[in-house]
Amino acid sequence: MELQKLSVLSESEIKMIHNASMEILSSTGVKILNKRVLSILKDKGLEISEEKLIVKFTKTSIEDSLSSVPRKFDVFDRNGKYAFTIGDGNPHIGAGHNAVFWKDSETGETRPSRTADVARFAHLCDYLEEIDIIGIPVMPQDVKVPSATLLYGVKATIENSRKPVYFSTDSPQVNQKCIELIKTVFQGDIKKRPYGICQFSPTSPLFWEGPVLDALYDSAVQRIPIVILPEPNTGISAPYTLAGLLTVHNVECLSGIAITQLLSPGVPVMYGSSWTTTDMRTGSALVGSVETSLCRIAGSQISNFYNIPHHTTAPNSDNHAYDEQNGWEKLLSLLCAVASGADLIINCGMFATGMTSSHEQLIMDNEMSSIVKRMARGILVNDETIAKETIVEIGPQGGQYLTSNHTLKWLRSDEHLHTQVSVREPFSLWKSKGLKDTEKMAKEVMYQIEKKPVNSIPAEIKEKLDSIVLLATEEN
């Protein structure tokens, strides 16, 4: 039996949050700073305040929009090969995204990130089994035109890995160039076989900025799968209570989902949640707190209530080092995300409240993902795994199971997880191997993967990518 899904909200509590959200959407509304989208929503029959730029969503408009959201959709790799299905009941885990700093593998220092870091990161992801999709890990800081930094990250990622990509920007120009990059490299019809997923966030509390909506519009009409990811912060841009945080988030998420479906009915869209709490003693925004993990569980329950796919962030930590806090915050956030039934989980390779990435963290998070997925699979119970006949055969006469046929048959199965960077040997053997901690073992795995060939793209395609990025930098 699989691990039972975690829950923190009762059915009646979910309905309370839903009802409050619907009342806010219909009576208070959401601010829309985009004339084109306002005009479209007005034509769809929504109540618009031309002066205040407020849109009020009716219950019917929300329900109709939710009904048109696909319950699942397939995702493909760079070569047009099927990768996985969002909404199939399995957690899909990804790397990234949008940090600024990099912890250097050679010096151990935290420094501004570089495009070469992203290329190396993508190559590692290509060979890590638990990484299903690659978020652009950082906004490279060695780019001469800051507005084009994400484009260099996307280009470096798709040049060094076949896996699907996940990207996010609030610029319609950069968003369109990102779409051009993935269309150029993709082998197939990207509308029918999506290779990239893009994310858009409202500004809390309760409004959408103009450029973000322009980018969302472009993605929706081109049928690029979209994640709506509000990021309200307790006590700052949302109530300090977790129920209040969930409600502001839900209002913003439902407004974004409704907008995507009113613009392009049936375009794949996900209920995204990146919970942030505030340490009022320091003013710090936290993504690894226990409260954010409680909200991850709640987010899955609410998205299930609406019967649409759910995305969240994990494994997350607010610490700046690979230490015990990093471990417990990351494991808790990832376990809560997976065990609550989230469909897409992004953030492997990141720490320090999402501001820093590293290759070693990516390797460690890959292992953590395998551990949590094994936990979620639970225990397989049937006549063969109970092994009654084997137990009876060996009996109580001092026998052993080491050489039994049952052990030999199951030895190389997935019954027990085989780890890469966990210490699992006696002290004497560990000492003889150099007393290596997890970071050192992760570094060794990193170097081993880097010896493997890069799944590069044809030279003529690379030239086209170069031209797109170059033109974007010249335009800015």
C-alpha cells in the first residue's frame, strides 16, 4: 500500500476558504493593470471598473474556467520524446529556478552566478534520474545586458540537456524570446507536445501587473502550459495567519487560472503555490519554515478540491550552508510536497531562501528526492512479498536468508533504495575511504557525471539560438 496522502484541512475548512475566496473575487475583485486583458475580460461579460482597473469575477466565470482546465497533460523532451504526464498521480521533480548567486565547487565561495554554471548544471540534470524537468537555476550575472540574463540561462540549459524546461519572467519580450528558443530546438509541434512550462505570478495582494499579463497572454494563445504561482508573504502582503495566507493565495491563483481560460480555453494551467512566511524579528522572508510546509499540504488539498494539477516548490531551505538545518528543512518541505500529492515540484539545487544554487546541492537534492519517492511508494504486500513459504522452509532451526532464492530474486529490485551520497558503512570502512561527508561525496558524483558526454544540439540549431539571444541583447 502506498503512503497515505497527508492532509491538514478538513473538507469543511476547504469549503470555508473557497467560499471566502469566491466572495472576495466577486465583491472586492482583483486589480488588472493591462488594457488588452481588461478589454477581453469585459467582452467576456465580467464587471470592470474602468477607473480603478478592478475586475470582479462571478462564481460562474470561475467555475466555467476551472471546468475547462485539463486534468492532465503530457510533457515531452527536447527531441519530441514523451517525458512524463502532469496529473497522473505521480510526483514529478525539477531543478531550479531563478537564483542569483552560486556556491563555487572549486573555491567553496558564494559568488555571482555565470552562464557556464547553468550549462554545467543542465548537463548534470541530464544524468540525474530523479530530475524530470529543469528550471533555469540562476539568472546569470555575467551577461552584459541584464534584461537578457534569463535568455542566456534558457539557452545554456537546452544546449546541454534533453529534459523539459521550466522558466519564469515578468517581461513579455523575454518570455516571447524564451518561447522562440524552445520552439527552435524542439523537434515537433510544441502546441500539441509541450516541451516547456512557464510560470507567472501576480503581485500580492490581489493585483496583476501589465507586463506579466502580456507575457501570460502570449503564452496562453500559443498553448504553452502555464503555472499560476502567487507568492504572498504573511504579515506583509497577506494576513499573518496561515488561513488568511491560504485565502489571499487562493483568490490570486483562481483569478490567474480564470484569466488563462478566458484568453485561451483549454490551455494547460496549474494551481501553483510558493508559500512565504515572515520572521517578524528580522523581517526575513522564509521558504523553508514549518509553516510553509503545512501550506504545501493545504495547497495540494485545495487544488484537488478544484480538480486541477498542483505545483509547489521544494526542497527548500533558508540556511546558507550544507548543514543540519539545510537537511531538515529540505527533507520536510519535499516530503510534505510529495506526500500531499503535488504533481510538479521545483527547486532542486537551491538553498539560502532560493537565492543561491550549487552543483553539490543538486546532487544531494536528487538523492533526497529518491528517498522521499521511496517513502511515498510505501510497502508492497502480496503473497510473494510476505514470503510465507520461504519463512516456513527456513524455519526456526538457525537457518539464514542470505542465499535463499527469495533474497536473490528481490536483491536487485527497487524494494530497498540504493543511495549515492549517504554514509551507510561502518566507521572503519568510512574512515578508510577518507572520512568523506555528504558534500564531498556529492562532489565526486558531480565529477563522475561531468565525464559523460553532453547531449548537445546540432551546430545549425545552435547558430539559430545564438541569433535569437544576440538579437534580444541588441534590441535592449
